[in-house]
Amino acid sequence: MDSYLQVVTHPFLWIAAGFTVLIFLIQGVNSTKDGTQRKANRTSPINHLRRHYVSFLTAAALTLFAGALWFYLFEVGLSIHDLVDLLRERAALERADYTDAETGQITFASYEDLRNIGYTAAVLIGVLAATATLIFSLIRVWTNERTTRATEEGLITDRINKAVEGLGAEKKVDKIGRPVVIVKADDTQEALIEWENTGLELPALAKIHEKARWQVFSRSEPNLEVRIGAILSLERIAQDSARDHIQIMEILCAYIRENIGNRPILPLPEDRTPQSWRAWGKPGLAAVPRLDIDMALKVIERRGAGRKAAEAAQEPAFQLGLERLAGTGLDLRGRALEKAVLRGAELQGADLGFAQLQGADLRRAKLQGAHLGDAELKGADLRDAELQGAHLGGAKLQGAHLGAAKLQGADLGGAKLQGANLWDAELQGANLMGAEFDAATDLSSATLRGALLRFVDFTNVPQIDAHLDPDQVFFDGSITLPGVITSDMPKWPYEDRRDVLEFGDLNRAWRAWQREHHPDTLPDHLR
């Protein structure tokens, strides 16, 4: 009886029992009554336990086995052996009396004693059997976990495939119109379609030659509602599955690249001079992206810090792939596209004011006449980029690489160029009024012919000395030369540039100077 009480009160017995119950409870949480896997609830503590229960159970089982090895495999086994021997001995007495060898006391075997011994042995054998089946329960848990994970991955794959199908959704649109043949001023004919309730705009001096009957024209158009729904579905999957986040970002980037150019744009200027680009890319004329493109860009912008950190942890680091983007004349104002790959993108006349483009790859990008005022371009790579006539006023270009960039006629007023690399950059006729440089700004081989410098502090920029030729660069007495030399000091080396001109006078003087020394850097209407 003492052995029985020792076993049933031993803590390892209750630890083993509780642990076995925990295994089956977790299995019940993991599966429904019909055997199917429960849908994950990301905010539920039970779901967190379910996602990590294999590791938890394995650690707990190893700890339990280490402690129970001594008790169950040795002490319980020996106790069972002793109890079976005792049961056999007393059963053989057949209620005969016997004398205890040590005390000399005469006792009699009873059915009560036999029953207690049998119960004790049965309990200990059951405990030993339960311990032996524990490893099989763990195997079952591991198998269920693997099955659950495979099922979830299959469901995510199905969701991605369905969403991708939705990205190509189209709808049929019927419009009433009629073919019209017109004769243009040069006597050539052209076929047009006149849409009902819209009217027909004729070229100058053109006349209508022939009209056909009204008819129904059918065409396919993107189903924007379905496509937006598919984009939002992909966002949800990216939030639920860290493993699929980068794949979904690649899908969205590919969708933007392939669909952003499906829109009418203004014809590009014919002469392509910096001044023509600036006049062509007038502020306020940029077109708003189509609704599905706008949503895809917003989803990319909304990804959290954790996802961005995971992208950076990739080898090599993942970057948004928007190379060769056809964004001419597009409104991308304030977009967050840090470290995006926009290599070779066509962004002429695009509005990128206040855009977040830190570390972006804009090599060989076409940005003529684009608006980049106050844009964040720190550390951006703009090598060989075409920025003729671009607006870069107040742009933050610290540490940017502008090697061999074409900045003729660009407006860099107030631009932050500390640490920027302007090696071999072409800045003919550029406006650098109020631009900020420092000792780390690389101006090697840069061309500043016809450029304007005003209110620029070159105190710690000794490399500017190689460019401050009054016949090559226009400036007044507002600049500060290396060594803190100002125009009111006797050692100011440019006697005819001591005056600080008013803005109106400055602009006229600059243009007159350009006309005399570098007429090719003048705007066309001032030549």
C-alpha cells in the first residue's frame, strides 16, 4: 500500500498526466470536428500557441522525459515487479496463515489485500503504458503541424493565383458612333469616329467628306473594380504571410510597369532644348494615375517597417522593380518609393514634388522638364540621368550621385547638394541660386558654363575655385568665397562683381551676360 501511495502522489505522475491532456487539447484546437484545419486568427493567443506548439511540446517533452526516465523506467518498473511477486505469493497461500520472520506476528492473507495489490499493479502498469505512448502522441502532433502548414501554404498559393487572375479582368463596353471621312487642308483623307453626344473635333481647315450610319462599337476596357479588389487581396496576403511578401511586391511592380503607360500623353516638344522641356512640363499639367495603378502604388507605400526590414535583409537586398517605367507627364507627387529601381524610367514632365526617393536607382532616367521640387533624393543614383529643364528647387540631394547627369537649364535653386557627386555633370545655364554645397561635394570636371550662382556659401568648398571664372559663370556679390571672403572685403578678387543685385536686376543682368558670352544657354525666346 505504501508503494501505491508513493506512486500516485509522486509529482511526475501528475506532470505526465497533465502533459498528455495538453497534447490532446492542442490537437483539438488545431482541428475541427470533421477533421479539417481551423482558419487562423492572427490576434488570438490560441492561434499563436498553435503556430508554435511543436517547439513548445518538444522542449517540454524532453524536460519531462529527462526527469521521468529515472522514476518511471526504474522505480515504477521495480515496484511493479515487487507487487507482482507479492501478489503471486499471497495468492499461493490460499488464505493460509503465516508467521512474519522478523516480528513473529501471525497474519492471514485476505481478498482485500489481494485486491489492493492488484489495483496498485494495474495503476502502475497503466502509467508506464501512458508514458510509452507519449512519444507516439508527439509524432502525431508533429504530423498534424506539418499537415496544417502545407494546407495553409496551399491556400495562400490559391489566393495569390486567384488575385493575379483578377489583375487581368476586363469588361465589354458598347458605344454608339459612326465612321466619318474628312479631307484635311493638304487634300489628304482621314477616317475618324464620331461618338454619339460627344461631337467631332476637326483639324484646322478640314472638311467632312462622308458620314456613315450610326452603329454600335464594342471594345474591352479594364475592369477597374475587380482589379482594385485583386490588388487589395494581394495586400492582405502580404500582411498575413511574411514569406510571400516579396513575391507580391514583385507582382504589383510588374503590374504597374505594364499598365501605367496605357493612357494618352501630350506630344513631346520637337526641338528638345532645356527651355522647351521646361515650358512643356508646366506645373499642374501632370495626369493622375488610373485608379488601379494608384491603388497598387498605395499598397506598396503602405508596407510597414517590419516588411521593409525583411526586404533589406535579403541577399541581395530586395528593391522595388520599376525600371523603364512609362510615367511621362504623370502625377507622382509625394509618392514613397525609397530605394526603388527606376533605371531608364521615362518621367519627362512628371510631377515628383516631395516624393520620397531616397536611395532610388534613377540611372539613365529621362526626367526632362520634371518637377522634383523638395523631393527627397538623398543617396539617389542619378548617373547619366537626363534632367534638362527640370525643376529641382529645394530638392534634397545630399550624397546623391549625379555623375555625367545632364542638368542643362535645370532649376537647382535651394537644392541641398552636400556630399553630392557632380563629376562630369553638365550644368550649362543652370540656376544654382541658394544651392548648398560642402567640402564633400565633388565638382570635378563639372561644366558650369552660363550657370547662375547667387547667395551661395562656398566657405568650406575650396573646389569651387576651379569654376569661378567670371567669363564662364555668372554671380554677384552675394556669394561667399572659400576662406569666408565676402564682397565687402578688400581681398575680394572680382572687382566688377561686388554689387548684390536685386532679383529683377539680377535676372536681366544674367540674361544679358549669357547673350554676350554663352548665347546657346539662353532660353529660345530670349535669343
